[in-house]
Amino acid sequence: MEKIARRKREHLAHRREILQAAERVFAAKGFFYTTMNEIAQVAEFGTGTLYNFFKSKEDLYFTLIDEKTDEINRLVKAELSQKTSAIERIKKILVLQLEFIERNRDFFRIYTSEGSRFEWAIKDDCGKKIHDKMVDYIQLLAKTFEQGMKEGELKRMNPLDLAHAFEGIVHSFIFEWLISPESYSLISKADTILGIFLKGTEKEERRK
């Protein structure tokens, strides 16, 4: 049993090392100019070893996206369990998201620049899995907005529409930050984003 447990730990450690190496190479060269051989060299494994963990370069790339989606969803779910006002939770979720993007800037810069070329992949099992998790994230936001309406903090509107609108505003700021030649903190835009959003959703009496 101990030998099996050790093998499993080694397997997980090697998988993590491959993913970390892949992220560095993808960030430096982009998906389409990266080869499995280059990832293997950075990870210090044989190329054949990579195929024992991932069936293709696409599988490896989408695994990275999948795990990052899981990470942000875990952070958001943990925040939503807090007993604070809906607006406080919305602000914290926003900051968590911006911090997450800042920590993974190089990776998301590649995803932003090449993401449209992956549209074909959303139809396969891996792409659908990631898409479903993104939908779950939107649903979490929608529930928060709905609670804000029940508590009298937000206007009565379609909560799902609000979730999509909120993410649309956030993504526009993220996109601008990712492609900007200037260096500035994405998190510094949190108050601006929240202000723009709340101006159209916060109940009038709360603004007085």
C-alpha cells in the first residue's frame, strides 16, 4: 500500500511539473508555436513521458485552462459562503478575479490573443467541460445578485443578465490591461469597475 501511495504521489508530482513547464513555454511562445518536445525539455522529461500524462498538446493546454477555472471557482465559492452583504461579496469576488488574472498574466495574455482560434475546440469534450464550468461561475454570480435584490441592495432585474453584464465590464478591463504597453495594477481598477456597475444596478435610496 505504501509503495502504491508513493507511486501516486510521484505521478501527481510529475504531472504538476509538466503543467508548470507547459505554462511557461505557452506563455513565452504561444500555443501554436509550442511543441511537446520543447515542453518536455523544460520539464526535464522525455517527450514520450508527456504522452503518458496527456494525449496531445491540445489536451495539455486545455487541462491548464480547466485547472485555472477550477481554482477561481473555488475562490469564489469560498467568498460566497461568507455572511456579508451582497455588494461586499460582489466587490470581493471582483478583487479575487483581478488578483487571479494578475498572478497569471502571461498565460491569460496568450489565451486572449489566441483564444478565438480555439473556437473549434469548444465542441469537443474538453472544451464543453471548461464551458460548463464558466457557466457555473456565471450562475454563482447570478445567485449573489439575486440575493442582493432580496436584501434591497440592488434593483429588481434579471440576475443572469446582470451576471453577464458584470463579467462583460470586467473582461473589457482585463483585455485592455493584458494588451496595454503601459504597466499598471489591474486591481487598481476594482473601484472603477464596481462604480460603473453599481451606478446602473444599485437602488436609488442606497445612493443618497
